[in-house]
Amino acid sequence: MTDRTSEEFSAAQFRLLADNVPALIACYDATTRRCQFANKQYARTFGRDERSIVGLTFAEVIGEEAAQEIGPQVDQVLERREPAIYERRITDHQGRPRWLEVHLLPHLDDAGIPQSCFVLISDITKHRLAEAAVRESEERLAKFMQASGEGIVFHRDGLVTDVNPPILALTGYAPPEIIGRHVLSFIAPEHVARVLAVMSGGQDLTYELAILHKDGTPIPVEFIVRTMVRHGERMRMTIVRDMRDRHAAQARIQHLAHHDALTGLPNRTSLMDRLEQHMQVAAHRDQRLALLFIDLDHFKRVNDSLGHLVGDGLLRTVAQRITGVLRASDLVARFGGDEFMVLLPDAQERAQVEEVANKLLRAIEMPVDVDGHSLSVTPSIGVAVFPEHGETPDTLIKHADTAMYVAKSRGRANCQFFAPAMAQMAYDALVLEVELNQAIDRGEFEWLYQPLVAAGSGACVAVEGLLRWRHPEHGLLEPQRFLPLAEQRRLMPRIGRLMLRQALRDARDWHAARPLSAPIPLAVNLSNSEFQAPELADWLPAMLREEQVPGRWLEIELTERALGGDPQHVEAALRRLGECGVRVTLDDFGAGHSSLAQLRALPIDRIKIDHGFVAGLPADPGAVAIARTVVQLGHGLGMRVAGEGVETPAQRDTLLALGCDELQGFLVARPMPAAALHTWLAEHAPA
């Protein structure tokens, strides 16, 4: 091989090497600054090829502006005859930023004179982008640590390297007191082993534990542990989430699940659980326990007349009073509405239970001041004893409930112990309730009418409607057989409105049959619940209009008990009825507890002497004295006085002698259907 051939081969080898290394290579003449050689990558970077670029000046290749910027670097290399390295940011032909690392190497002859300058350029864009990404990540992490509401701790080999402000606020430490310490020194002792195991295993997981405040108080937290690289080092990051609010919320939810929100007492669910537990213990120890079912009498009146907020305040006070009477070992729960349960775990003697029940009766019935209203309610209490009255919670509660209803039927405000006969009574009441609902739907109720006549002339002055139930099996039932249960089960509004409409139609018929006669009012008994309902003053006048019956044709009979509600409501209801022309009779007077002040203030037209007193006339001096007093009292207040239940001429004559205005009873006329009443009125109605 000749020297020329050898040189050509070497040049080819150099070209092959230069075109395939991952760098830009060029050589410029030291004097003319013209390109003598460029590899393919260099030429293409500046939009040339390896042939066309040769001979171009430095400025022609990279541009005049860039040449002026880099020129001093080249001059120093040639002057100092030493290599130089610098970095340059450019924009490629696609508009993307690129970072170049430039190496300048002087080529000297044997005399040390610069002949040319080699340019070696490496594209370090990937490195710079990676560094920028790391910096950006570090900045984001730093901002996150500062902005996060949760504590963040970095540690390496267990030693804390960095923390954020929330972890300082959570633990009460300052940064110098934390950084550099081992993380285990901040962990509650009972959790150290768990944390050490997580650290040793390098696990990334989430778990709950407790850390220690600076003052030693344990703080429930959640750890979210991750392994990461920061500043080029592998370390552990722990997000510390304060769990106190969550635990408090969970405790609150748990409390609400087992307690009544209004009174704070255990609720029905809690009672059932604890009752079963106590019964198991009592059975194991051969002991007795007592369950008291407490229901507030007429509580609905409070809600209806004064509103539920006042009713809620009353319930809270009652709950406090019940709790105040009991021992720490006793349990009280709100069973629902105005019902409370009291469990006496150790009730070996009946006398003990009676003593507690009497204390409850006295405590609850004391007047309560709620939002400026002085209220008084009484409780009816039923008692069932384990194991005599039931061996399961459901049975014991059912029998206590039955005893409570017996207490209500016996005048309320008293306590009754369950007896086996009560179970049959409860069953009979349930059957009767079902039959009452069916009777309403089937139209089994009907009216019998009994006239009320003037004592002197015998002329009819009014007709009283007497409700009867034509039972499909038991025949015609009088009110005392079904009205108490209907009132208790709140069926009277349905029955009362349905039957009053029928009575108004009957009254319209008998007036239509005698158009020239004086009006004969229809007297209808209104139940306590109907009269005390706030909507009475709306539906009754509306019914009169619908049936086209004048108000003066209707009289409402009330018992003294009905007047015992809220005085303002009673007065307003009677005044509204009076505005419609409806008159009011006070029935069974003398058997209740009306006050004289109440009688004087209320618009009452007639009072009826209770038939119990009339039955004693004339033989019973006491009955005579009472009848005389009632007549004098009624006349003194400007009211008419009627005697009801008159069955004998002697009773009639005595009432006439005492000045009684009107009479009613079997001696005058027996109750009769509407058709028979038409015939009777033809003979006795006034002209």
C-alpha cells in the first residue's frame, strides 16, 4: 500500500468514525476561521452537509450573532493555546430548545503555533431536561410540604431530615427539636414495635397508631408511608394525618346509634341490647328485675297547643327528672315519642319497685317551666317483672306496655303491675280496635235520638244524638263498650266527623218535615280529643256549610274534662263555635272538676245535672242538696239547667220543685231511631 493510499484509508477511517460518534465535530483554520472539516452531525445541525460546509467561515456556519457571542471563547483558546469548555442553549430548526456542551481544542504545530481549532459538541439536552424535571419536582414537593394541611416527615435510616409546618403544629415541637432525632422517639410506646417492623421491611402502606405530643399526650394519627428519592438519596416519606376529628365523629355516630338525640338517653336499640344482657345475668344469678314502662298522659296536647319545641323542652326535663330519681345501677331509656323505659336490675321485692314508681310519679308531675309556659304532665306507669311476667325482652316489654295501658284506663297518673288477666284484656282491646276500624269502613255506627223537653210544658227543646255500634256478632253496643278504646287509639276524629255529618242530615230531614215548627236543635257529644284538636274551629263550620245546616240547629255537649285543657284554646274554640251559632252544653255536671271561674268566663248555654245525682232523688238528701246547688248556680250564671237520667215521677217532681228547666230520660222518651223520632216530634214539638 502506497503512502497516499495509506493516507486515504486513514482519512476514510476518520470520516467513518467522526460521522458515527454521538457528537458534533468540526475543525476551523486558526487564521481564516474557515471550516476545514465537519462530520455529518455537525453539518446537519446547521443546515449543511459535510461537503458544502467546508470553506465557510465560522460566522457563516453558526450565524453572525452567535459568532460574536462565541468569538471571545475561540480567541482565548487560540491565544492561551489551552482547551476550553462552555455550554450553550440554542433553538433547533423545529423551534425546540437544545443544550450543547462545547469543547474547543487548539491544534498546534511543532513550534506551538495554532494551526486550527477543533470543535467537539455534545448534545446534553436530555440531561438538562432531566435536571429541570428533578428541580421542578423538588420545588413542587417543597410547595406541597408547605401548603399541605397534613404533617409530612422525611427520614433517612430513621433519622428525621425534613418536616413541614403542620407536623410542628401537631406535635408542639420546633424544627431543631425534631430534625436529626430518630422517628421512634415520637411514637407512643405501644406502637414502637409496629413502626420498627414497617421500617425494617421497607413497606409502603397506610396504618393507624398514636404519636406523642411534646407534652406527652398521645395523638391518634394515620401514617401513609412511602419510599422515594430526594436530592438523589433514597429516603422514607411519611404523611401524618390527624385522626382526632375522625375518631370524635365516629364516637359521635356510635353514640347517636345507641342514644336518643333529644334527651341523650339510651334509645330503643340500646335498651333492647342491655335488657337482654341483664336478663341473662339475672337468670344466671336467680335474681329478679323490673321493667317500668312510662307514658306521659295527654302529651299530644302540649305539642298541638304550644308547639313541638315546647314539647321537646318538656321531654328533656322529664328525662332529667327520671334520671335524678334512679340509682347509678338503674337504666333509663327513651323508647320513643313520650315513652320512657326504666330497668331496675335488682328488684327482689315488689315494695322496692313500688317505691321507685311512686318517686317517679311525684317527680314527673311537678310543674315545669318551659319557655315561659308552666306545664304539668302526669305519667302512667306499667311494670313487668322478670322472670314472672316474661323471659324474653319482647315479652317483658309487651307486658309492661299492657300494664301501662291498664294504668291509663284506671284514671292515669298511677302505676299498675302486670297480671296475666291483662294479657287477655290487651288481646281483646286489639281485636276491638281492628273491629272498630272495620266498623268505620262498613258503616256499622248509627244514631239513636233522645228528646230533651221543657220541665213545665213537656215540649221538645232539643234532641240529643246517642251513638251506637251495631256489631255484627254482639248486636247494638252502647258507647261505654267502645268509645274509651276509640278515644285511646285516636279513632274518635274519624268516627266523630263521619257520624256528625249523618246527624246533621237527619236534623235537616226532621226540620224539612215540619217547616212551620220552631227549630229543634240537635245536641251531639264531642269527645275530648275532638274538642281539643286545633282544627275543630275549621272543620265543624265547614261541615255546617256543606250540609246546609244553620249553626243554631246544632248544640255541642262537652264534659268538664274537655274544659280542662289549655284555657286559651278552650276559650278560643268556644268563641269560634259561638260565632257560627252553635250552642254549648256542659254534660254530667258535678262529676268533674270545673272551676266556678271557668264557668263564669266561658260561653256555656246549658248545664246538665249528672244522672248519678238524679238517680238518688228524692230519697238521698245529699243528692237533693247537690241538685239544688247546681240549679241555683246555673241560674245565677244565666244558664239553663237540665236533669238527665230521669226515670221516675218522683225524680221529675223533685227536679221541678228545685226549679230545673229541662228534663231528659226514660220517663220522657227512650232513645229512638230517626224514623221514630219524626213521629214523636209530631206530637211533642213546640208550635
